[in-house]
Amino acid sequence: MKTDNTFKLGDFEINRIGFGTMRASTGAGIWGDNLNKENTIKVIRTAIENGVNFIDTADSYGPYTSELLVQEAIRPFKDKVMLATKGGAVKYKPGAIMANGHPYYLRTAIEGSLRRLEREIIDMYFLHRVDPNIPIEESVGALAEFQKEGKIKHIGISNVTVEQLEKAQSVAKIDAIQNAFSFKDRRYEAVVKKTTAENIAFVAHTPVAVNNWDDDAFAKAEKENVSTNQLSLAWLLDYAPNVISIPGTSSEKHLMENLDSYKVDIKF
């Protein structure tokens, strides 16, 4: 690839294909327990054994069940993985979520995540959603307080615009952004460019562009037996050196296929 396959965040070198657990660790509608928990734990551990060292979850996945499953999965690898979780979004029924960025709620959320993840400090904590009723400066300011208390190592924000990022930066050092980004979905391209310029990690959720390749790269990929997933992840690796993708899967076969994206060498 044209760019490095790792990104240094603080003192931790992150491999740029991570693992997202939203769908892999919960039931339909991102609700309830995963019906094949042991398989998902096995897939996450296989991912780590094959170099994945950034695992992403959230208290709203389940709610709570994803954090419990992830904690169990990564327990043997605790010091080898950067674990990210998120708070500030309330899952109140299958397929439905609402933002709550009130500082009091965020304190409750982070204390719950610390217990479920069996941690004294969370490596990366994202404000999951910007609450339209609470200034982002207040929500992120609360995270900054938790950081001073030693509960958070790195602060991130998710699903944000450039303007919201700049407001958050006025009250805290922002180490990572997590937004949707793929070949298909480039609505946050301005955010990516800003984070690249400022050497902030950009964590791309929903990274796979399904059936949307309309240029010569897709034809070439088919000829070279490269899958759509691999092409999508390779495009993100090629896009900028600070972009980290977090595809999720409950299949070891698909996991290994995703990790083979590092080997794809197609000009975009």
C-alpha cells in the first residue's frame, strides 16, 4: 500500500484494520444478546491473534451486552489491545436510539462501562452522539473531567461535523473521531481531511461500500479475485494514513478475508 498500515495514537501503535462489534456481538436491531456468543468470542480472539489490536464497542449495543461479551473475549489479551467504547446514546428498543449528552448521564454511563469492561481506565472513550439539547462543549467537558480523574485515557467523539469537532477541541484534546466513511459514503470527507491535517485518528465505521464501485478499480479487482470488502478496506487504507476501519463479522472466513486487504495493491 502507499501509506503505512499502522497509526500511532499516544504511545500505542494501532493496526489500521480494527474490529467493530455492533452487529457481531448483539441480536437483531442491535438489541439483546448474541445468539452465538461463543463463536463471536472465538472470532474476536482470532482477530487479535492475527494482528487486530483496536476493538470497538459501545454501551448502547445490546444495550450493555456487547461490552460484556467484548470484555470476556479480550481478557487474555488485555494489554495488547486498544479498547474503545462509547457513551451518550440510549438504546431504548430494537433499532431505536437517542442521544443523551448530559454530564450527569455521561458519568453514569462511563462508570457502568468501567464495571462491565473490568477496567480502571478506558483506553478510548467516544461521545457516541451529539445531544441537540446539550452544547457539545458541556458533554466533552465532562469527558475531560473524567480524563483528569483517570477514568479515560483518550477522548473521542462520534458522528460529528467539522464545526462540532472544533467546538469540542475548545474544551479538550480530541484524539479520535468515529464517523461513517467509505468509498460509497463520503458525507464526512471534510472531517477526514481535517483530522488528517491535524494527525487525529479517524475511525471509519460502516467501512464497506457494497456494490457501488463504478470505476475501473472494481473490474480490475474482479479479475484479480479481490472481493468488494477487500477493495473497500484497501481504499480506506490508501485514502489517508490516519484512517482506521472497523469492519465487523461473526465469520472467521470473512475476518481473514478482511485482513487480507492489507495485501491488495490496486491504483485508485
